[in-house]
Amino acid sequence: MYDKQIQGVSEKATAFMQSYALPGNIRELENLLERAVLLTEDQQMIKLNALFPQKHEHDAEDVHGSTDLDRLVTEGFDLEQHEQQLIMTAMQKAKQNVSEAARLLGISRAALDYRLKKYAMR
């Protein structure tokens, strides 16, 4: 495919793929693999970041992954408290610049502004 000799799929990528629930059909899997081949150099293995560019290699370390999340939920995780702490940290890093903090958090400025007002942080 694409005049490339691919050496296979890395262990991390394979493990992540086995735990990933494809929300689409076989066409989605075909598209995923085709993109990975395009992003992989000739004579190399397909790595996790070629399959899922939005994922980082360290995300795959916990591929069966819900152990930390399970622990958080069973130990009485307070989402609002953690959200407030995350917002405060982003605001500090952004030197109180709401637009910059929103970029750091990966949300819109309006969404961050809403949360700041919701938690009376502004």
C-alpha cells in the first residue's frame, strides 16, 4: 500500500487498538489503518501516534485504563472541586488571561468564562 513496506504495528498501538471500542464500522477501521500507513515511514512499524494522533504514547501505558478512574469514582471523587482546581491552575499559568487559560484547557473562552462565573472565581 502506497509503495511502503510496513514492518507491523507496535505493541503499544496493538494493545491500545484491542482496548479501543471503534464507534463506527469496518470502514472506520480501514480509514484508521490507511491514515496510519500514510503517516508511517517506509520500513518502520506503525506506532500509536500514527493510529491516533490525538493520543500520546504515555496514554497507552494504561490501556486497560480505567483502574485510576475506577479508584477515583469509588473514593468519592468531587468533579467540581477538581474542575475548580484545574481552572485555577490554568488561570495562574496564563497570568489571569482568560483566552490563554481557555486554550490551555482546550475549551472555548465562553465555556471558561461560564465556569469562572459558576464557581464565582471572577
